[in-house]
Amino acid sequence: MPVNAPAEYFKAEEKFREAKTREEKIRALEEMIRLLPKHKGSEKLLAALKTKLSRLRNQRERAAKRKGWIKKEGDVMVCILGLPNSGKSRLLNALTGAGVEVSEVPYTTSEPAVGVADYGGVKIQLVEIPAAFRREHMGLVRNSDAVLLVVNSERDRAELESVLKGFGIELPVCESRADEEPETVKERIWKVLRLIRVYTKVGKKVEKRPIVLKEGSTVRDAVAEIHKDMLKTFRFARIWPGKYPGEKVGLNYKLRDGDIIEVFA
Ligand SMILES: Nc1nc2c(ncn2[C@@H]2O[C@H](COP(=O)(O)OP(=O)(O)OP(=O)(O)O)[C@@H](O)[C@H]2O)c(=O)[nH]1
Ligand SMILES: [Mg+2]
């Protein structure tokens, strides 16, 4: 039994016990791990929870592979679209370390290739779409949150836009050259997604994995995301950087990308 675990932890534990699907179990475990106070006394429990989580994630991955589709993982999914040999795989590798084959032979990537990029704790799942633009692959594009076009020339842009139009895909779009700095590319992707990252702080510790919210979200949205019940007992929150470090704010305060929030409830 962990010492000093907050009430939310036990709620997450209850969710885990009552979970019927693997996905629910994974979500509950992630929450438990996030909420468990990290100290010597909780080390063993934390390790056990992490083992359980990784086992479930592996199962999920194997199941997805068996079914032959790519499961939307991480917080957002972004498809990489480009003409043959435009450098899609190279970019995917630079962003995620996926280790996909890069070659001067056109159409080297014949099935969607996946990697996960980390952007300040947000997991961005990137999927290279084969340049043949097959219908079933374009279905993946349709299900993603944004599209990254690999554009090395004006002509590339025109062709890719007509592909998107041809499939009736209307999504946030950003562009990048194959040789662009990964950090710049991630920033650009993040901008078109119109999302913000909010990092929760408990005591001295700031969580590495942020809460992902829509642009324009308030403290209310963040608190609801942490735990619905917390809205009832909410007193105030402190924000960094804020107007001054630890600015005291209420539920209507509009959050910004990168804000740190400490909730007092
Ligand atoms: N100099 C240079 N070469 C690049 C760049 N991007 C890609 N290449 C080269 O272009 C070729 C194709 O790169 P890939 O990353 O495999 O391109 P792709 O778009 O994934 O290609 P397909 O999967 O075949 O459609 C390789 O020989 C790369 O080394 C770049 O930015 N600069
Ligand atoms: Mg490729």
C-alpha cells in the first residue's frame, strides 16, 4: 500500500479493477503511475505497475500487427505525405529514430511505416504513407489529426495538394523539407494541431507527460481532464510562468502552451 497516495490514485486503482477492456486497463494504469507519489516506499509498487503496463501495451501492439492496421497511438497521429524519393523515410527517422529503410529506389516504402516522436512529453505518432497513395492508405490519412507534406519544390506542393483534394481530405496541413531540423518540424506540426501542453505539478514535482488540450482551454478544462470530481472541490490553481511565477488563478484562466499548473482542491 503506497504511503501518501492521493485519493485520485485509489480512484484510478478502482477503475483498473473494474476495467473490462485492455484499453481501459492501460488508461487506468497510466493514471495510477502518474498519480503514485514517487519515493523509496513506493518504488516496488511503481515497478510492478510499469511492468503490468508494458505487458498490456505489448499485447496491444501484437494484436494491432495481427490485424494489419496501425492503431492510433500516442496523443496525436500525423501522416507524412510526399512524392516518391522525396525523403519521407529520412524525415521519419530523424524525427522518431524509427529506423525505416532509406534508399534512392523510388517506392521503397510500400506499406505505412510508423514512428513516435516526443515533443515535450507529447507522443506524436508519425506514419509515412507510401507514395503510391493507395486508397486504404489514404484512409489512414483521413483518420489522422494533421498531415505533414514533404515539399522540396513548388511542383511537389501542387501535386500533394491535388492528391489530398482528390481523396477529399481536409485536415490541418503543414510542410517541411526532408532535411529540416527535427525540432523545427515538430514545432510546425504542433502549431497546426492547435493544441496546448499543460504540465501538472504536485508538490515540487512537475509531470513529464503533459495534459493535451485544445487551444483556448481554461483551468476548468485542465482540472476536468485530471479528475472530474476535482471540479467540485477546486479552490484555486497556481500557474507558471504566469504573470508572476505561481500566479494564483481561477477556473476561467486561459492556459497557454507549456504552462505548468498546480491545482489546490
Ligand atoms: N541530400 C539529400 N538527400 C536526401 C534528402 N532526403 C532524402 N534524400 C535521399 O533521397 C533518397 C530517398 O529518401 P527516402 O527517405 O527513402 O525517400 P522516401 O520519400 O521515403 O522514398 P519512398 O519511400 O521510396 O517513396 C535517399 O537516397 C536519400 O538519401 C535530403 O534532404 N538531402
Ligand atoms: Mg520511404
